[in-house]
Amino acid sequence: MGRSRRRAIPKEPFEARIVDLSHDGRGVTAHGEKVVFVHGALPGELVNARITDRKRRFDEGEVIEVIEPSPDRIDPRCPHFGQCGGCSLQHLAPAEQIASKQRTLVQNLERIGKVTPEEIWEPLTGPEWHYRRKARLSVRYVHKKERVLVGFRERYGRFVADMQECHVLDQRVSSRLVNLSELIHSMDARQTIPQIEVSCGDDVCALVFRHMEPLSDADVQKLQKFASGSGLAVLLQPSGPASIHCLEPSSVELGYELPEFGIRMVFGPSDFIQVNAAMNQKMIHRALELLAPGKDDRVLDLFCGLGNFTLPIATRAGEVVGIEGDAELVRKAGDNAKSNGVNNAVFHVADLGEDPGSAPWLKHHYDKILVDPPRSGAEFILPHIAASGAGRVVYVSCHPASLARDAGSLVHQFGFRLLGAGVMDMFPHTGHVESIALFERKV
């Protein structure tokens, strides 16, 4: 028997009351026997909507008309909102955005981890606009329009949004989207440049042009002229990340200051850094406030990257050990320590996405631990955290579900208390939920 034909998408709109907000900023309702996630709808609203896609366990839809709007609904600032997939919550008042994220965090902890924080902290918030210092912009030559589109992908991800402005990108770049479109359209390589990576430091903003074929001399000259006129550094990437090199100027150093700790962090254009500079400073301050490292403490910093937390911790602790899976980042973390005169931080390479086994750095006693894992969480390192002797663990999370899972393990398996947790608005106007939690060993 052949496979059953996919159920047709109904054309008729339906009326629905929105009961919740999903983790990615869509309204949640029910239609028939299935849950429907509705783009553009907010909790409490009565809307007319239509189905846009059918899945086995749920449907997806979008708003046609808002019949009864939420009191928290506002007019989106960006004219491309709804088409561009870069933001999903500009129609929701910022205070309610962060309150919704706080509810998501608490619900995940209770539902997945079966834990309730002893204290819920006030959210950390920062600038709402022009905060993105890292981004990957898609580039596409559209023959029918005789134009090059430069921007984020559309909401459904297949095409590049037709953008003339962006209110969340670093202003040094957001004001030049049209210029970039016109520049690439004028180039011979207009059809073979798929991406521009944006990477902004405090002083310099770099654009990395990915190109699939060698650039003509004329194209190189156009890029050099654009760099000189805009003040933006232009780098080229003909293949993988290791191929990135400066075009104009001939060299560039990207960096950001952490003035509270007298630290300057240097990073490469493709290195991971926290997207929101102001929120990064607030996050580090909060993390060290919770960790409370002292001069006699040995601290373990897991998933340390370039040393974003490690070096500030080193200014307060006796010794810090940073662990990271990317050998190049570990090298750069060591360089950052050296350039800042930090001599009590050491770094090791280890893949924390799997059990590190009997690595030498695990044999030490640690007083306190900071863990900042990727979306997958820190599942494999939790038994070692428990065995380390550390009395206090600060967990920085970019995904509430994995934090909730790991919190459940720390509390129910490994003898910790969840003293507190709260969200950090690292990505305003999006559904991303960043949070921080404090665990203390039961006595």
C-alpha cells in the first residue's frame, strides 16, 4: 500500500481564542482536535486565523484579523515585522515579552525538572533596539526583481526578506542594508555571494563576505571602496572559517571592554560571543554576584569559550580553570588572559558534549563552578560537577528546557538546592529565553 496523501490545508478561516504564547512567540489555541500555533496572535485575543501548515501532532496558522486585541498589543516598530523572521514579538509590549519569558522559565522548571526555585529574581533587561552585534545576513540575487536582497530570512525560512532597515542590528550595519544590496548588485559576483557575517566590536564592525567563486579585480576594488567610505571592515571568506582574511583594512582587531573588571576581550569575526553587549556586562555582573568567588577559591568555568566569564572570575578568585571544546577558542582564551595580565587562569580542551571521563582537570577539588552550555545543556558533566566538591553552581542557560532537565538532575539526583532563577533579555523581540540559576549543595 502506498503512503497516505498529506491532508489538504483548509482554506476557510476559523475564529479562535488564544490561550497562551509558545516558546517561539506564537499564539496557542485549539481547532478541532489539534493544537494550533498562530503567528501574530497574543494570549487573550479573539482572532480570525487560517491554517498554513499541518503536522501530525499540531497545526500552524497565521492571523487574518484581530477581533479583540490584547491590552499588551502594540504597533511593531519595524515595517518588515511579520515578513522577516528575525523578530517574532515586536507586537507585544516589552514588559510583557520579558514577563512571558519568565513564565516560560518557571513552567519548564516545574514541568520538566519537577523543581521550583526558592526565589524568582527580577529579570535582567537592557537595550531593546540595535543590540545585535553578531548576525548572519542572507544574500540572494532575485532575477525577477533585478535586485539583490540582504537581510534575515523570511518567517518561514525559505526566502530572504526584502528589507531596507533593521531595528535590532547594530546601527553601524542596519543603516547600510540598502547600500549593501546596491553594492552586491553592482558586482560580477552578485549571484555567488550567499552570506554576510556581521561581527561588531566596541570600536570596529566587520563584515565577512562569503563568496563561492574567486572575486574579479573590479569586485575587489568595489568592496575596498565601500569599506573605506563606510568605516566598516570588509573581510573575505572563500571557503571555511579558517579562510577568512582581511581585505580592507589590511588587518583588524575586534574586541569589547568589560570595564567593571578592567578586562578587554579580543575575538575573531567568526568566534562566538554574546550577541548583546550591554546585557553581557549585566549578565557577568549577576553571575559573579551569585558565584561570589573569593581569593581562596578554585573555580571551574565549563564551556568557557574565549574566557568571557573566566577572566572576570579570575580578578576575584584564587584560581580559575576554563574548559572548552574548541581548541582555537582555548588558544584565544589563553591569549586574552595573557594580554590582560591574568596569570591565575588556565584553560583545557575537552568536549563537554560527551562524558569527559577521567580528564586530569577533573581530579581537582573545586569550590565553585560556573557552567554556560549550548542549547543541549550540560547533561554529561553533571555527575562530575557533583563529584567536584563544589558547594555552589551558577548555571547560565540559553534554553529553558535543557536547564530544567539539568536542574532536576542536580536537585533530585545530586543533592543540590535551586536557590533562585531568573531570565535575562539577551534577545528582545524574539522568543529566545536566556536565564541564570543558582544551585547550592545541601548540607
